[in-house]
Amino acid sequence: MMAAPFLRMRDISKAFPGVVALDRAQLAARSGAVMALVGANGAGKSTLMNILGGIVSRDEGEVFVAERPVALRTPIESLQAGMGFVQQELNSLPTMSVAENIFIDAFPRRLAAIDTGVCNKRSRELLRRLGSDLDPRAVVGDLSVGDRQLVEIARALRRDPRLLIFDEPTASLSPRERKRLFDVMRSLKAQGVAIVYISHFIDEIFEIADDVTVLRNGRTVFSGEVASLSKVELVRHMLGSLDYEARLQRRRPAEPGVLLRVASLKRSGIIDDVSFTLKAGEVVGLWGLLGAGRTELMRALVGLDPIDAGAIHWSENGATVRIGPAELGRRAGFVTEDRRGEGLFLAMSVGENIVMPNLRAISRLGLVRIGEQRRSAARMIERLAIKTSSQDQRVATLSGGNQQKAVFARWLAGAPKLLLLDEPTRGLDVNAKTEILRLVNELAGAGTAVLLVSSELEELTRVCDRYLVIVRGRILAELPESATAEQLISALSLTDPREIAA
Amino acid sequence: MKRLLEAVRNSGAGLVLLATYVVFSVAAPSFFGPQNLLEILHVVSPMIVVAAGMAIVVMSGKLDISVGSTAYVASAIFAVIVRDGLLPFPAAVAVSIFVGLMLGLVNAIIVVGLKINSLIATLGTMIAFRGLGLSITDGGLIILPDAVKDLGNLAVGPIYLDTALALAILLVVQFVHRSTSFGRQITAIGNNEDVARRIGIPVDRRTVATLLLSGAFAATGGVIYTLQVGVNTAKIGDGMEFTAVAAVVVGGVSLFGGRGNILTSVILGSMIFQIVRSGLQQVGANPYSYRLVEGVVIFIAMYADALKVGTGSAGTRLFKKS
């Protein structure tokens, strides 16, 4: 019934030091069909695609292209085998023209010079194949994100690939641009190209894909036609059966008052009319898939990204004031998953890192009192049980869990009323995770409101008092503490009612 | 020519160039007129050649501040060969330029092979090459024989030979930048080196080439200058690297690479500095004030460009095809 797949990856295994990224993973893609590749973070999608791109070599397994085994030792071999990639991250050259962007690594030449005429003509043809009449002479830096992406697709098409891999291509597109991209994918499909489409957006998969392959922990757990399963089933495949650990013992303030009220926060194309409240001493889970706008919402709240509209009200000691995001950023603690990049001064010591935001409190006449600094840091190291040889140890040399504790220690010293935690346990081992969650719990007990983002449901269900479900930048549901994992998973496949109407 | 006039009108550098020219024409009656302009074009030609090489490196997002010392080493070797009559004149020139190429190769090995930031790497070689040159000359003067000296000030009709040569070199560089794969790819590298690498541009090979060219052009500039003044001194090329960078950037090439028109930038930038220098000479200003004024001119030109083009995009308008 079905033609033999153009690409078949069989029993692919790959281990990196300390991690098994792929464990006998399978993947098949047909010509003239869109195959969605999905999986939670760390499921092995990128490793699988890097193997396909010749960037990473496989430990075991075979890859067949049109029934013939291929080695894929280098990116060049991958290109020769007919693969084309459109990366999530745009590889644009903004000061250069559309045609130059398309042909930069292999210009058509006449004698020594670039044959601009041929270059523009062929660019126009490639773009027309994508249904676009962009001027090849236009400067790419002046184009919209969607048009820049078309230029990159045109660059990939230049080699006439028989398989095109789109790695989360819609992450930064507007709805209109997304629709156009899907039209492009459909027309490429009609031209007989096999398409692998990586996405976190469940609704998109049902809109565009014919087949779907689900990876979880390096294994292929589902592979088949999209039509054969429901959205809820797909999400369940992605997340797997959950190992529940008992809820952590809780102590919450007796009469919590509303601390923060956010009304109609908007950021064009990213955050869509978000309203919610947080009470003192409450842990609220912001539950959504990657790319749903979780991080973006947090960044907008603390003023790291601009907002287009919305109000933030802060209540303390019976008084409510309206504040801007920058002010909220000063009042709230913000811990990100990227502790090395955003959170810590890696070259400095543990002690220096801990006291950094509170230098004024331990200074006199503008000079830091070293004795006070050491006492303050020592208190925090003890309180959080940070494992370090001394407070002079460089923070870069701590383990991940202890680094994250150092980030927490920094905020605790200032006793913030609100903590925003974005994947605070990413990359930590089980014990370190539990310690961080216990800390979150303890802080809530002392009256701090916590907004917690995690991709791991079993983690959220251990500490959260409430859940806000975020899909495509909108809060689509609010679930109580008693919500089951099943309910939470189902909630992710909710679709924005307005999109159905559209 | 039309595009050059366009650039003069559109860029801050063009306005500053006109302004300085007008100011000195008013201040010193002898300044205005074609004769002095040709004289300025003569004196500026070594800088145009050095800046053309610098522009290639800056376009790719790197810096080569060893060019002044490279020019000095080439000048020293050239002067020794000519003084002692070791080789005929054309061979002396070829050897000197080859030496520049080799010094460029040293830079390339450090920048590409050892992956050291180009600013730091060439800061090191700037000092080292100067030391190399001084040990060749013992820091003394080497006076060229009279027969050779005259070559430096040879003119065909009203145009000096070195002016024509410098402009020809600059036009070739402009053509290479605008119309060849190499030129486009170094611009791509200047846009974003990581992206260029991902797209499949041979970034390392291209970078090596830019540094080789920069070395060869610096040596050429050094030889032209030596012929003009007829003597090699330990001060040759001193400060030339900064004037070259300033000329390129003031003219409109982005210091971060990837943007700008090399032809107009190098001409405008080099001319601004030479006009200021010649003008100050003719009004009889204290020679020690030259650098002070040049520094001020850099700020005025950059500020004028920011006002004219809009902050952050200096050079974009020069780049677009009209």
C-alpha cells in the first residue's frame, strides 16, 4: 500500500559521556509526505537530526536513503545523500542581498566575477517555487522573519534536496507567516520532497503532518499515521507514564493575601492577553510545552523583554500599587535554567556570587565590609547546604545542583516576596531536584509567592498549589491542586477557541 | 565617480571631507586649487593602499593593527637591498612585498591556527615586527640612491604615478569585494562568523587570505612611502595602523564587519586625514597638534555619520545598491 520510505533510520544508538542520547531509535520518512518528529526535551530529536546531518556520528545502527545504506560521516556526505536542513535559528546574512544569501557558498561565476544575472534569475525561480515574489536584490536585514526563513529554505532547495528537515521552523513566526510556511511545505510535498518536521506545537502537527514519530528518552515510542491517534494520546506518548513521588509536606501561610495581579499582559505574537493572580505563599505551576511562551512570559514580567500592553498590580501591607515590569524585576527573584549563562559569575567565588545583589547591605561608605560579606555568605551556604570546599571555591567548579543552590542563595539573601523559577531543576540529578523543590516549598511556607515552570510534570505535582495552563502564549485553563496528571496532559492539547473559528 | 559623489553627499564622512577642505581653503590661500589637490592625492597614496588591505580585514570582522610595522619591515628590507644594490629595482619591490605576505602569514597562523583574537594577535605582531625591522636597520637612517628616489615622485602629466597605482589597487579591491565569491564570502564572515561556518563557507581559508592580503598591501604602502621620502627611518609606519583603521571606519565600513563600501570608505577616510594634515602644515600649525586634531576629526566624522544615517546603521546606505 505504501511506497518504501525514502529515508529509513534503523536501531540508531548514540551515547555521550554520561548520557545515552539514543537507544535503538527508528525513523522513516516517505517522499511526498510530512513526517512530524516530536518528543519532550532531551528525547533525542536533535541528536537524531545531527546524525542525519553528518554532524554527529552514530555508535550503532543503519541509515538507508532510497534503500541504499549511507555512512553520513560529514555534513557534505549528508548533503550528497539529498538532505536539506532549515534550522530553527536563522542563518541569515543581514547586510547582504537575498540572492547572495542563497548562493553565498557556491556562486555561479563568469570568469572571475559572480554572474549576478544568473544568480538573481535562479534565486527568483527558487523563490517562486516557494510561492514568493521577493526581489533577489532586496537586503535580507530589511525582511520580516518569515521572509528570511523563505530565503533559507530557498538556500536549502538550491541543492535540490530530496529530504528537507525543518527544525522548529514556526517558533518565531506570526500566524500568517506560519500559514504561508505550511503552504510551502504542502507544495514541496506535492513536488515529491520528503519532509521531516520537528515541532512542539501539537495543533500544528495535526494540521500539517501525515505521519508522526515520537521519541522519548532516546527511543521511538510511537510511529504511524497522525490520523490514527488523538491529541491526548500524542501528548501521552511524548511524556510517557509518570513516576509519581509523594507530594512534599507543605506548610502555607494561614491567610494568604493576593500579592500580584497581572492583567491583560500582551506582547505581539508571543504573549496573548495573559491575566492571573498570585497569592503570598503560593506555588503556582506554569504548565505548558516548550515554546508555549512560558519563558517569554516570565521574561516579560520582569522587564527583560518589552510588553505591548498590560498592567501589573503589587499588593503589600494592605496597599496595592501599579508597577511596571522593570520594577517587578527589582522586587522579584528570577532563576533560570541557564544558570551558567544568565545566573552566575562563573569566574568568581561562591561567596562573591551569593552576596553580589546585596552588596549595599553589607557595605559602609561604599566599601564592602569583607568580614560581613563572609559571614553573610557562610550563613547562606549553611542554610542551603551548598556543597563547597569553602566559600572561596570558584562557582564554575561546583556541581549543577550546587550551582543552582548558589543562585537561590543569592535571591534568598534579599528575601524576595516573589520568585519566578524557569526550569530550576533542569539537568540536575534526582536528589538535587528534590532538594531544590524542598527549598521552593520552604520559601512558600515563609510567605514567598512562587511561579514555577517545569517541563517535568511529576516535578510540578510535588509542589504546586495550582496550575496555569499555557498554550501559544495564552493561559487556556487553570487547574486546582487536585488535578490529575491525565487532566494536566489533556489540557495541553486544548486549542485556542479563536483559532478554530478562524 | 557618480557613486563617489553620491557617497560624499550621503555620508557624514563626505560632509566632513568637504568641510575640512573648505576650512583650510579659507585659512590658507595656497591650499585651494587643483595643484595642491594633486599633491595631496600623491602624499595620501601609501595610506590608500594600506587602508585598502585593512578594509578587507575589517570587512571580515577582524582587525590587523600590525600593518604599520609590516610597512616598516618591508621598507627597511627594500631600502637595504636598494642601497647595497643587492637586486635590481623590480626584484627589490617584489621581495619587499613578499616579506609583507610572509608577515601576513605569521598573523594568519596566530589568528586562525592558534585561534587568538585578531586584535590581540596583531597587537603582539605589531610590536614584534617593529622589533624585527629595527634589528635590520639598527634603528638608523637608510638613504636611497638618487636614481631610485626620483621614482617616488614620478608623474605622468599632472598625475603622480603612485596616485594612479594606489587608485588602481583600490579599484581592484573594490571589484574583488563587490563582485567575486571571495569578496562576498568575507562580507558574509563579517556578518556573522558562526553563521558563515554553518552555511559552509571556508571561514579559515578566507581569513588566512585576508591577512595575507593585508600584509602584502601594507608592504606595498611601505615601499611607496619610502620611495616618496627617499629614506627609511625608524618612524616609518608608526601610527599608520590606527590611521588606517580610522580611515576605513570613518569612511563608513562597520568596525564589526559585513557592512560598507570599500572604495568610498577608503577614499573618503584617507583623504580626510590627509587634508587635515596638509592643511595644518600650510597654515603653519604646530606639528605636535596634528594628532590632536585628527582625533577630534574622528569623533566629528563618526558623529556626523550617526546623525545622517541613524545610529547603529552607519554605512547601510552606502552599501545598498542604488
